[in-house]
Amino acid sequence: MRTTVAIDDHLLERAKERARERNLTLGRLIEDALRRELASGESRPTGPTVPVFKGTGARPGVDLSSYRSIAEALDDDALDRIP
């Protein structure tokens, strides 16, 4: 099947060089690369992995809708860490 795709110029030149080195057509090189990619069966994440923390939520008495309550809780935690 004949199709058209947009490929970065530098990448295309490197692919052409690799095809010549291996005595393959550019189409065959691309087909082989696609076969390897599809055979791996692994999907790659689209972004960074974000850690998920599981806990019990806010400590009792902290109102998460109040900036003042959160700031006071943070200040209390800072005082707890002083040796």
C-alpha cells in the first residue's frame, strides 16, 4: 500500500542512510521498525508518572476550604519538627 506521512527531515536522512547500510529499501526499513514497535505490545506513557499518595486525608480540625486553617496546620507541623 502506498501512503504519505510527514517525517522530520533529519530523521528521514538518518533512516535513508541506515537503509543503505543494510542494503534495504527505505520502505522495508520503516516496515521492520513498525513491526518491532507493534510486536513489543508495550504502550508508553504520554507524560511523566505522577506519584499517588494514599492516606487518611487532612488531620482532624483542618478545614481544607480555609486558607487560614491550612496555614495554621502547616505552621504547627513546622514547630513539631524543631529539635
